[in-house]
Amino acid sequence: MRYILLILMVVFLHNTNLFATHLSGGEFKYEQVGQDSFLIEFNLFRHCSGISAPNQVNIQITNTCGFPTSSVTLQNSNPGGTYFTQVCPSAVNQSTCFGGWAYSGIQMMTYSGLVVLPNACSEYEVSWSSCCRNNVINISNGLAQNMYISAKFNTAFGSSFNSSPVFESHPEPYYTDATNYGSLRSYDPDGDSLVFSFVDPLVAQNTPINWNPGYSTSAPIPGITLNPATGEFTGTVPFTGAYLMAIQVCEYDRVTGILKGCVTRDDQLAMVSSSEQSPDIVPGIHNLSGAAVQTGANYIEASVGSQFSFEVHFIPNDTLDSIAVESNILTALGGNGTVTFSGVNPVVATVNITVTPDLVGMRYLTLWGVNYACPVYFFSDVVIQFDFHASVTPPVTVVQAGLDQQICPGSSGVQLGGNTTAMAQWSVLSGDPISIGTNFSCNPCANPVASPTQTTTYLVYDSNFQVAYDTVEVVVLNANPIQRNFVPETCMQNGDLALIYTPSLFDSNMTFSTSPIGGSGPISIYQNGMDGMIDVQTSGSGYWNLDLTYTYNNGCVSTHSDIIHVRPMTPQADFTYAVNGSSVQFSNTTVGPYNYINWDFGDGNSSIDPNPQHSYQTIGTYFAMLTIGDSCGTTFLLDTIDISIILDVLPPLDFGTVAVFPNPASEFFRLTISEDYAGGEAIIRDAKGMVLRRINGLLPSQVIDISEMANGLYFVELKSGDSRVLKRLIIQH
């Protein structure tokens, strides 16, 4: 495919802070040229559209022996810097490094100098720090976070000469939101063994940056995994934007296995949305021929003097893509071989190698297939690992930590070790620290059982093998425990249980069952809308077990158990009364248990006696109310009490001339009155006597809408002149 979504790309670059105003990353390299003398090189990455880089940098040198910190000035050794921009030649003038604005470019400034260590100590760290970083997706407030770049080395490994691992990939590369195959194109000039791991970018010594939620040391970019043996990172990133990550590579002496030093590249990756894609890679090595042995998917062993060849296959994602293959064979293998490519689908890269004495050790060759689209091109990396040795016969003793495995949280663990002995020493590169008897069964031992609580990469060292190091990753799959809020308790009269589960009780992966406790009857549980609440329906009060099981798509299972308690229905308040002059005897006829009672006699007086007697002081009609309650709520009953029934100013109350029907009513009720009351007023009150609605100018027969009123007991009070009548109304939708 020979086109790219240029407009979308430009918008993306502007909206995700790829045009930054400050520092984007850096790295150290070191070369030991004497017991206490080191050539130190520091590469600083900055956006071409950002601030200028300094002409010199001051680095700090610390040690583990307690000697004072030293400060050394490194001078710029590449005036003007080296520019990196991932655009085709015809679009170079659109890069920020060359006067354009559409595509972000990077300037790398290199600072170097000879450092003589002032004290005798075996472990040193060189570092440089400055403010500030760029804003990126996965860290909090990058513009306010410091950048701290460091490297560590050991001077007590038995030699006065050593070089650090090298990074050859471009700083801040572009990748698409499809599947990516990347690497730092690392190798060790001395042939030492390398181990790669994600580490925290730092703001100061031993002080990590603040990750945004969802990001962490082992997962700085969602969907990307790192191969600890080769440094390849692969995966699909669902979100475009700029991401910060730090990859540390540590070198181990190829003979003794002693740790010689570690360097870290602190860098950014730009994930862009594009119609173009990097080519896919067919896994493994193909058509190996000559004096070499393949001992792993991308692992070859050969001896000095051997000549051999093999192929790596790249697959274009579009038949119109123009795919070329490049490599770092000149630097990684000292030019002792060639890489050519041919074909269209697949594009076949053919590698020819002659093993010379200076190649003895562990070697790492990176090949990358490039989709030369325009204006932006994309690439896919594959790293081939070699063990070159002086023996005529390639060694066959290779320690094997076992296959990478997956476990569910809370499992009994997995057994490690594929080709190991009882002398195998296990350690952690990233993840859960080893705790014997807790998450690791034994150490040293051949086949320990590991049960980490988070994804963990283990390193094994076994001196019984020529290739004595290997790594294995135990991935802890996602299976968060089932969680809920509130107490699983409800009351009979509402049936709504304020209970929300995460994941949802009605998720397609969730199963649950209920069982009665004691003599409780049947129970049914229903989903209540989309808010996560549930309905509980029972024939009576009681207790029930609720057992839940959630099966994740990865096969892991979480379980949870609750006890649901349904309390009895609050009894309905009820009473009778007898009037004797101004004295009224009230009788509580409520059926069922309750723990709260209150009488309101309607004249400002009240009582908590079960069956009180009350004397009214003035003539009139009063609203007497009984309130009954328990832990599930309260119920009310309101009735009228007539004292000295007739007043001279009021005509006799005629209940027979007023009708309310149907009763109970649902959407409306009809009110009929005699002609004498026409033109009067009707008042609708709730059970507490509160006025809810007034209807004036009554007709002899009138329909009243109650569709928006809640279920319950109400009173309709009729007024016409000085006459009043009170009728009960039950609303039941």
C-alpha cells in the first residue's frame, strides 16, 4: 500500500504531545580501559522542537563503599547533534529537525570523557539528572517530573577491560496500533551474556516516576511484553500516543557468570494510527545449513571456523508494500557475515556468517524489515542469539529454566526448570521477590514450585552447564476477587436489595445459587434495571446462602459467598376508638411485632401508650394518627375524631352524599357529591395529613388523575362552605 493517512497523522502528532518542549530520554555507555579508568559516553535525547541541549554535562559518580560522590564534566563530542526522524527522504523537510512542523524528530547529543575513579571500590554508578520530562500518556504530570539516567558497573570481575552493552535503535521510534515487533538492537562488544528487563524510569537515585493508573514497572505500555533473553518487545497497543518506558540490560561474564554492569535506556515510544503497517515476522529460523546447531527458536550455536547460513521471513501486510531488510551485522558481528534479501511475500532475508576467534561469546544480531511507506515508514525487529565458542563441537549442555507459564491468582503454583540440577540458583528479574516456603518451594534446587502473586520473571544460574543462564516468565492472569457494597439485608415490603457486585451478578460469566438456612422458604433473585441493584422475592422472612462463581475469559475463577437476610414486613398500623363526650378511648389493633409506637391526637398532644385515653379541650374535628415501626420502616393510619359533633356555624356532615370509586384506584378515581356541595373544594392528603393537592370548583361528578402518585393510603377531604367530609383512598398501581 503506497499511501498513508497523512491528515490523521498530523492531527495525532499535535494532539498527543509528540511535539514536546523538553527531554525525551537518554542512556550511558562505558568502556573500561584500565583497572580504574573508564571512557564514559552519555547520549541525551531531545525533541528538535524543544529547548536547546547543553554544551557539556556534569555527571555524578557514586559507589557502594561509602566514599564521597565525585562530579565529572563531560564535553559534547558531536557538535550539532545527530538527528533521527522516521520519515521518507521526500518528506524530510516536514520534520521538526529540518524546519518542518508535521513530524516530530529527535536530536541526540553525545557527551564523553575519560574518568579515573578516585577510590578503590568494586561497584560504581554514574548518573545525570535534569528537569523536566515531556508529557506522555502513562506518567503523571511529566512536565514536572525530573529525569535521572544512570549506569552501574563492577570493577572486580577479574579483568581491566570491558565494554557496556550497546543500544543501536533510534530514540523514540514510531509504531502503529497494529501488532508490533520492536527491540533496542542491543549487543555486547565483548560477547557477554545479556539479560533485559523493564525498570522504572527515575526522577532521582532509587526514586521512580509516578505511573498513571493502569501502568506499572512490568507493564509500562499496555499490550507490550519484553523477552528477557533478547530484548525484543512485541504486542498490540490499543491506544495511540507517546509512552515512556525504561529497559535495563545487564551483562554477565560469558565464562564466570559474574555480573559486570547494567545500562538503561530511558526513552519514549510513539504509537500512531496509520493505514500502513510494519511487516509481520514468521516465527523462528528457517533453512539453517552449515556447521551450526539450532538449540532454540532464535538461538544458534557454532564454533570458531564454522560457516553457516539461515533465513528469516518477513510477511508484508499489503501486497503493495515495499519491504526491505536491514541489520546491525557490521557492528554486532564485526562484519563477519552478510545479510541479503529477496522475494515479495514472504520477503526472505538470508544471513551468511563466518565465525572468527574474536566472536567467541554470546552475540546478538538484529534484523528489521522496513515498510518504506511515505511520509512515515515502519519496521519490525527480530533478534537472533548466538553462542560462539572455541570448541570444535558445539556444546550441548544448556541450562533450561522451562517454558513460560500462566497461572491464576491463588493457585498452588507451577513447577520451574526444564534442564537444571540441584545446584540451580534462582533469582527474580522482575515481579514478586522469592520467599522460601511462601511463594517458592526451594532454592537452590532443580525444579522449584513458584506461586507468585504478580507476573514474575525468574533467572536461573547453574554452573553445571556451558550456557549457565536462562529465564522463565510466570504470568499471573487477571482474576480479581468478586466485590460487593452494602450489607446483603432487605425487608419484605420493598424487596429491593441494595447490593451491587463487581463483576455484575448478571454478567454472562457469572453463575450463582441460593439455598435456605433453617426453615426459610423459596427465594428468587432478579436484576433491577441497569444500575446493578437486585430484587429479592420471598414468601416470607428468613436467611439464605448466596454462592457466586465468576469465570474469566482466561479460565481463572473467583468465588464469593454471602448470607442474604430478609426481615419480616413492617405490620400495618390499625386502631379503633370510642368517643364519650370530649374523652376518646383509643385501641391499638395492629397485628404483628413492632418496636416503635406513637399516637398523634391532632391537637398537639401525643402518647406512646399502646391503648391511650385522651381528652380534647375544644370542640372540633381532629386528625388522629397511629405510627407503628420496626427496623424495616414505619406504617401509619390516620382517622378523624369528632368532638361535640355539631357547631352552630356548621351544617350536619353528610358522608352518604360523597362517593370515591374505584377504591383501591390505579390511574384515576371518580368523585361524586351532591348538588349542595358543588363548587366547593377537595383536598388530597397523605397518611401523615400533609396536603398534596387541592381541587377547586368541584362538579357533582368529577374524574381525578392520580397516575403520578405513589402507592399508599390517602385521604380525600371535601369542603363546601363550612361543611367538610373525609374519605379514605387507597392508590395501588
